[in-house]
Amino acid sequence: MKFFETSKFHTLKKSTYISLRWIGIIGQLISIYIVYFFLKFEFDFFLSNIVIFIGILSNLFLIFVYNKTQLSDKSALIFFIIDIFQLGFLIYLTGGITNPFIVFLLIPSVFASSNLGIRTNLLLVITTILTIIFLTFYSEELPSPLNNHFHVDPYYYYSIPISLIIALIFLNYFAIVFGNESRKRKEALSKMEEVMAQEHEMLSLGGQAAAAAHSLGTPLSTIKIISQELKDQLQNRKDLNSDIELLISQVERCTQILKKLSLDPNEEDDFIDEDINLRGYISQIVRSFQETSNKNFVLNFDQDSNPKKFSKSIEIIYGLRNFIGNANKFSKEKIFITLKSNNDFSEIVIEDDGEGYPSEILSKIGEPYLRPFDKKKRNQTGLGLGIFIGKTLLEKNFASINCQNSKTRTGAEVNIKWKSQDLSKI
């Protein structure tokens, strides 16, 4: 693996970064000018302006020379280090660790930790810590006349850099954790959008296939009639009979294929153009799995199951298929699907006789890219993307999802529940 790894999930928007830098530069200018001209403090005003001017030049470089819209990890690292050194040198000229503005030295690495890669963050944290340590032992005095009155106990003095370093590590840790979670969710949502786009594309192709079948029906009928007439007229020509019969059989085959396409343009979805109730959804989804699976599906439908039909939803189809597919994949022999419904709610319970969810990830079920700690279990489980996609799609359609290990069986259990009034909104 390369030390610097560019990724669409580890980039920094240049325009946002430039705006933040301008805010910082303007704040630095205002601070030193107020301190020098209004408060009449004495410090190296000229050199401080040069340091700030370096920050302005680096920002102008980003605007007019660096022509990419995103900063990669490597580019961002260089500019963040410039920020740390520029601010560090400015603080060096104005009191070092005793300058109250020393806290701003934490901002570059904390900001980067939620946007850039872990190795870039680590380098920035180390750079910031080394800068704080340097400023603890080496710096100019506070601007006069503050330096005449500022005397503190060494315990207090050295507690300042220690507290800054602890705060830096603490803030970076949480920013990295939340940043990683955000990136994982972003990546998983991108995959979900890709899957749904494919589903809609299949529907579109199915519609086109149905239209083609309808359009080709008439010419095929004409060919079939002419072929039959040729067979009657040339029945004495034994050398042509076999060819004509082959032509008729192939026309018949084409007719059957087009008829099948007309009735079922998308073989993966048996209810493309009809409204259907939950019982119908489950029955037809299970039927599609039974064609390729040797597992036993045990269906238990409540006698009072809500017969009300609602508009066909690709999200519900794909969400239910994900959960039923998971049960089929991880079960040993049986999958149990129960539908309970009344005037108030409709609930689907999907259970299997497998090993259930690993205990260490049970509390995080529904998050993407989950891996159990046990290496053997890692090879037997997925990344949690199927559950994440199914849960997201169903929740988008007013369902509440609860994933747990079954209390009555050995495997996993998924409860999918709708309020009846919400089903009518679909």
C-alpha cells in the first residue's frame, strides 16, 4: 500500500479550505494590529507581518496555481504543515506557550482528522505536538509590558503544553472515529444508490423487451402463415420439407420466447406491473429463492393478514429480498417467515436456524462494514452491507427494523414492522 493513498472519500474541498485559511489570516492581521496600534504592546511587528504574508502567498498559490478542485492527502498534508509552522512561528514571536492564542495551533490537525487519511492525521498530530514542545522551551517573551508582570509556577507553566497535547489527541481521536463512520456510511449509501440504479435499469430493459415482443408479434405471425402455406404447396418436394419444418419450428420458438417476455419482461421480478399486498410480496420473493435453493421455507401467514394492496415499490422489494436472502444464505436447513397483520400494524418476522449474529457486532447491526473479531467467523459472514441497504430502504418506506438473535431458534431474527396508516402512504 502506498504511504499516501488518494480516495474519493479522503479528499478536502479546496474552496472550503481556502475560505477557512482566509478567516485565519484575517484574524491574525486584526489581532497583531490591535495589539500593536491600540494596546501599544511591543513585539516584532515587522517580522510578524512577514509570517502572515507567507500564509497569504500560500493561499494565493492554492487559488491561482493549484488548479484541482480537491486536495489529495499528500497536498493537504503539505499545506496543513505550512499552516502549523506559520502559526507556530507567529506564536513564537509573541510569547510561545504562554500566548493564549496557542490553542489555535490545534485547529489544522483536528480539521484534517475528519477529512483525510489516518496516516496524514498521524503526521499532523506529531508535527503539532513537536511544535508545542518547541514553543514550551523556546520563544520570545510576551509583548511588553505583559512580560513584566507574567510570572507563574513551573507546575502551571508546564501544565499548559500537557493539557494542549491531551486535548489534541482527544479531539483527533473522536474526529477520526466519527469521520471514518461518516465515510463508511457515505460509501455504503453510494453502493445502495448503484444497486437501485441497476434495479431501475432492469425495469427499463424489461419494458423495452415487452415493447419489442409486442412489435415483433405481427411479423412473426406473417412468417408463420407464409411458412405453413409453403409447406402445403411444396409437400411433394421432400428436399425442401425438412427446411420448411425447421423454419416453422423456429418461428414457433421465437413466438414462445416473445410471449414469455411479454408476460414477464424481467425474470427477477414476477410482479413488475401490479399492486400487491405484503403476503404477495413474501410469497413471490420466496418463490424466486426456492428455484435455486435447497433450503426449506416455512411460511406462516396470519389468517387476518391485511389484504390491502399498495403500489409496487422497488425499495421494499429489494429490502425484503436482502433480509430473506441473508436468512437463506446463513441458515442450515430452514427459514421461518411469519406475517402478522391487523388494522393497526403489519409485521414480518424472518428467522433462520443458523448460528445467528456474532455477539460482538450485535449492538451495531445495521451499520455498514461490520466485521467480527473472530477470524473464523469473518470468513463466514459478510460486511453488513446487505443489512444496511435493506434496513435503509425499508426505513425509507416507513418501516421499523429490529435485528436480533432469535429467542426460540438458534439463528438470527429480523422484525420488520409497519403501521397500517403508513403502508397506505407507499
